[in-house]
Amino acid sequence: MGRKQLILVYAFFLFMMVWGFDLLTAIKYGESFSITAFWDIFRLCALFYAGSTLLLVRAVCIKFYRTRRYGLVLTGLLGALIYFMAVRYLLEQLVLPKLFDAQNYPTNISFKYYVLDNAYYASIYVVLGLLFFLMENQAYNEKKQAALQQQTREAELQFLRSQVNPHFLFNTLNNIYSLAYERSEKTADAILRLSDLMRYMLYEKKHQVAILREWQYISSLVELQRLRFEHELPVKMELNGKADNTSIPPYFLIPFVENGFKHGDFTDSSIPLLIRLTITDSGWQFETQNKISHKNKDAMGGVGLDNIRRRLEILYPGQYKMDIKEENGLFSLRLSLNNKADDQMPGSRR
């Protein structure tokens, strides 16, 4: 329940208790209800002590109920009950007779009768004030829980992203070290390309980026990997469709490409590493295929597959399809996502 909704609930209730039921009764029996009745001094007093009692109950509950000091809650509610009767007595039996020569109860009314008669009316406002708070507190807890879940989700995504970055950096630095050790002319170019990639990794903090930006990152990664090989690296990259109007989380597709380089066999130029991104009006599809190297026992190890699956479950639960196949010495992976799932991502540019 938002602040505006809460104010409306309290205002409607106070109106009904002070004026509403008399107004409905007058309408029911066809009686006249003068507008001056709204400014009756007793009704205005009732508006004050009833409204302040509701606010007092709310303040007591916020202070003690949310900290689970239930004994103090009961004490506070009893105090609100006494407050209602005391303020009403002060206004209607002491102040109004002196200022307006008007009072609600006879002058000779007994203290016992006054307390018993007002305990009923006071309990209505105290109990309803408690119910209003419980409704408000339920909405408060749900909002707090949603915020906590969002923070947990963001923290896990940040952790998964941090797993990708050091993993890639570690592999690339090893490659550059090898080039530097051999005093290769490719070393300077490798460092320059790595700096471009690191700039993307360090400063791209958005929830989503244009998929074209991710594709450019992959292209730079491929060029950096080419520096490892003396021969021409067999890589085939295909981009189909318009990539500037579709968004994905940053570093989302990198583990698939890294897997291809880590576990692929590039000795046969007739079987290149295939990296294909296809974008249509209904969604996008990312595919990789590589010849499996016999030097590696598994097709995808390290943090790669587990990382991407976990990110998919967090970002697109039940809204994606990922197929992995190993046949005829080839490892194939296909990830498909529809536009509906993409639209639900925070910060989507679609």
C-alpha cells in the first residue's frame, strides 16, 4: 500500500465515521442533510480525536510491532484507548462548554459511565487502526522482500560477471606472455586489443547493451585469439539481421566463444570455428560449432556452461532454449531467445 493509498483509506474511514453514516441514513429515509452539519463543532472534535487516535496506533505499531516487542504494542494500544477517552473528555466536557456553551454529555455524568460508554467507541478506532497498520505492514513486507530479492539477484549476476572477466583475462595474459617471451611482433597489437576489451569489461556496467556491441566484443576477441597461432585461424563469423535494435546483458555470449577456442581443434582448416548470430523480428539465435580437440576430455569446462546457464535462469527463466550436441567429432551449441523474454529485462532498449 503506497502513501497516497494509505491517506485515502484513512480519509475515507474518518469521513464515514464522522459524517458518512448520518449522510447515508438521511438519504435512506429521505431526510434533509444540511451542509452546515459538516461544520458541527462535535463532528470537528470527533475528526480530531478519532484521526489522532488512528495515527497514534500506527505510530505505536511502527515503533514496536516491526521490532517484535509485542508487549509494548499491547501497552501502546491500551494507551491509545485511554488517549481517545481523555482527549474526547477534554474537548467535549471541558473546552467546548467554556468556549461555545455546548457539551456532549450531561454535566453530572459519572466517571464510570463515561469510561464504559467511550471504551466501545475508542476500541473501534484502536482495532481498526491496528487492522489498517497490518494491511500497510503486509504491503511494506512484500515491497521489502521484493527489494531484497532484487538485490540478491543483482549480486549474483555481478558475481557471475566477475567470473567471466578474470577467466578471460587470465587466458589472454598467458597468450600475451607467450608472445612476449618469443619476442613476437604481435605483442604490441595483442596488448592494444586487450586494452580495448578491458575497457568494455570495466566500464560497461549497464544491465543490457546493444547486441551489436557484444558482437564487436566477440570480433575483437577472435582477432586477439588469432595472434596465438602461426597459421591462419579457421574461424567463420556470420551476423544476420539488424543488430542495433536488440539488447542483451553484457558479456553474455563470451563463454560460448571462449569454449570454442579452449576446446576446439584448429588443425583442419576445412572445419572452422563457426560463430553465427541471427536476429529476426521474433527474437535472436546464437550458434557456435567447433571440431572437438582430443587433447581435452570435456566439451565445456570451467565456469563457462554453469555460468551461462545460471545467468539464463536468473534473467530468462523458462523463456529460452539451449541445445548442445556432440556428434561426428563436432561440438554444437544453439541458444534461442524470443523478443518477449528480451522485453522483460530491466533496461531493455527494445
